[in-house]
Amino acid sequence: MPRHPGGLASLLIVSRFTGPDRDAALDQQILLHELTHGLTTRIAGGPNVIGMSGSAQAQGLGEGFGDWYALALLSSSGRGPSGVYGMVGWPGYHFLKDLVTPPFEYAFEDNYYYGLRRYPYSTDRAKSPLTLSDIDPGQYHDDAVPMSPFWVSINNYAIANGSSAVAVDEIHFVGEVWALALWNVRAKLLEALGLEYGNEMTLQLVTNSLLSLSQSPTFIDTRDALLMAGRARTGGGYVCAIWNGFAERGLGDSAVTPSEGSTSGVREDFSLPPGCTQSSQCPDLVVQSIETPALAAGQSATVTFRLRNWVLRPQSVLGVTADDKHMLVECFEENHTKELRG
Ligand SMILES: [Zn+2]
């Protein structure tokens, strides 16, 4: 899709896929992916600029948003996030099979499992293993999970013909990692809010987050924009759910991405910030706010905090203990919301 700033008409052109001659305009995922480019390029960076441009990270994020919006908008309430979702199934059948100079000689038939990405989208790491470091050419490693035979064949074809395998910082590959991170975030919100309302809420928060992005954001900038949107929309109630989703794909509290011009030098991290590391006995309660007054040496103070139950099930707090790093909350499911003072 041509990337125009706001104020200029865009034109969406989708073509027929080489191989089985299938028209991409009949595939809803492709249309929604391309239309999402229209959304993100116009919002990111403000008016009169082409957002999500200028670097592999930013363009990769744009590709990831495209995949994620297509998946989320086409999801139905009966299909949970741990299922397997290929991106672009129908037009992928025998894709490029008819490439003749030199002959490709590969007939891709796992199109409804993998789609046309390296892996299907799923929260299940045994099927969809990518994490943040996989955007870094210096850190990418072959996972135990087999990559789509389509990409194995494409890479072999390229190498056999004097070219090189597709680089892991290719923007659609970078996009896979971002779409997957958002897929995991969505899964956490679905757990809390139910499949339909959770999906709607995630779509709203992700869309809100686009409004604060620069023209060429990094993965960390974009993660933080969604956390900020979650805090603004919910008063902090969903922030730990969002953190949990990101942390599962290596975008945890201490993760680092390089400046937007590169995807080399990533540091992935799977940890949560201190406010989200409450007891596993009570995983559904999150700390909404902690106000700690400045203390002189030897002085003590009262700390007030609020616990919000953001899941659909009622819960009751039995007790809270804390040390200098962690807070332990014990609870059982009964009453809806508790405020503690102590
Ligand atoms: Zn795209």
C-alpha cells in the first residue's frame, strides 16, 4: 500500500499470487494488514509525516501491527489465543511454485498451518517460538521448533543461486516478533476480561497507543506506549496484564532495543517490574498505585495502596506482607474489590 501522510488519498493495490493464481483481494487478512498500514503510517509521528518509516525497527513494527490487527479483527469468541493462526493461508497454496528461472520446484501445502510467515501465531511457544532477540541478526538462532518449509525452501533456493538467505531483520520477519508480543498481551487481557470484551479492549488500547508514537519508534517505545495507554484507560488496572504478555516474548522490564536505525544489540528480558511481581497465590490482583512519602533516616510512614480485581471472578484478600523487593498478597475468590490500609 502506498504510504502517504495525512491529507493525501491513498490507493490500496493487492495483486494475484504467483503459483495458484489466487487473488489477494479475496483474503481478508491481507486487506486488513494493508489497511492497517494506512492507519499506522498516518497516526505515528503526527500529521504530514509517513509514520512507521525510516528504519528496520519502525517498519517492522508497522508490519507487526498489520498482522496483529488482521488476526484480532477476524478472531471469534470461540477461538482462544493458544490455537494456531496462520497469516495468509488461502493465497499461500503452492506460492511461487511456478517460478521458472531457475525453477523453484517446491509446492507449499502447509499454507493453512503456517500461513506465509515463518511460524504461525500462537501463545504456545512450542509452535510459535520467536522472542525479541530474534530480530537481532547477531542473536537469532534456529529454534527447536521447525520453521515453515516454505521459508526453508526459499532460503535454500536463494543460496543455491548465489544469493543469501532472507535476513532476520527483514521487516516482515521483524514484524512477526512484534505481532506475537501483541498476541501474548491480548491473551492476558482475554484471560482477565473474557474473549469478546478482552478483544475489544485490546484493540482499543493498541489503537490508543498509536497516537503517542513518534514517526520512527523502537520496540521499547512502542511497548511503553501501550503500557501508557493501558494506564490512562484503566487507571493502571490492566498494566500488569500487558507487562505479562510483553515479558513472555522478551520485552520485559529490563529489555533494551537499540536506536531505531538498527535491530542489532537487542537485550531481551523476561522479568516483570516490581509492581507486577506479586504472589503467585493471587495472580489476578494487581497493585494499582503505591504512594510512598519521602522518608528521613529512621523515620517510618504509613503506605496506602489499592488492589483492584480486574478479572471477572470475585476475590477476597486474606493478608498482605512485604519486604524490600516483593509484596505477597494472599487471597481467595469471594468479594469483588478490596481496599487495604496498613
Ligand atoms: Zn505489510
